[in-house]
Amino acid sequence: MQTPEIFGNNIQVDLYLFVEGQGQSHKVIIPRELLDDEVGDSSSVADRKMWIESNIEIIMDAVTAKTEGGTVRRPFDRIVVKDT
């Protein structure tokens, strides 16, 4: 699966990406705190983006579950999905 462009260039902010599917567009926010816990408080932006890329299929499954109803397992339950 190709990873959408990941936005954010500072370890002090959330990273996010935009996804489209079934006529809808969503902003998917990966909270800084989630990345701190999974990658490390002092990890670089590149390391954080690499973690997102490595987990993109699970992230996309979480987006589907959050938008269509379903269960999301930790730590991916912390992802925020907003309609755009």
C-alpha cells in the first residue's frame, strides 16, 4: 500500500495525512503522544514518519473502523479521524 504524504515537520506537533475513499475525504491525525510512546520522546521526524509508513495498513484499517464502525486496537485507537 502506498503511503499518503505525511505532514508535520516538528517532533513537538501531531503528524497528519489526508486519505480519500468511497467519496469521502478524511484528515488522519497521529497524535504526538502516540508517536512519543511508540517511537520515543526524542525520536526524529523521519523516524516518526517511518513508523507511520511501517504501520500504514493498520492505520488505514483504524480509519475504516472509526468511520464505518468497528473496533480499533491499541495504540491505534488514539488516532483521530476528521472529515474534510
